Amino acid sequence: LKRRGTAPLADLIRVHALAIGSRSQNSFDRLDDINDAGILPKGRGMDLRDAMELIYMVRIRHQALDIENGDEPDNNIEPENMSDFE
């Protein structure tokens, strides 16, 4: 989920942030800078933030379950273990 979920979003946000001269260090702050610069269509920044938060939450929940089950936490989530919404 990290390699195909958060990483592409973070890369997209990073590239746009660099293009506007953002010096922020994390994706959420960079996204705020991008929104403030007005380079995204209205509402798109919030959509990206929501997507990032959802992916992070799914990943963290999966890793917590790995730990509870005595497994090494990873980023490999089987689709059948996800809800319809996820």
C-alpha cells in the first residue's frame, strides 16, 4: 500500500510543492502550500488530503493488527481484508 498508495501521492504533492517554491517538509504541509498557491482546482486539495489520510489509516490499522498477531508489520494488505469503502 505504501509503494502504490502513499508514495505516488506524496511524489505528486512534492513535485507540485517544489514547482511553487514550497520549503515544507511533509506532504500535508506541502499540500497546504499548493492549495494556498491556487494551482489546483477548487476542492481538489481537500480530495488529495482525504485520500492520503485514508491510505495512512488503512496502513496503520493493518500494521497494528500485524503487531497484535505477533507478525512483523508490513505494508502488504490483501484486498479481501479491506472493506468495500477502502
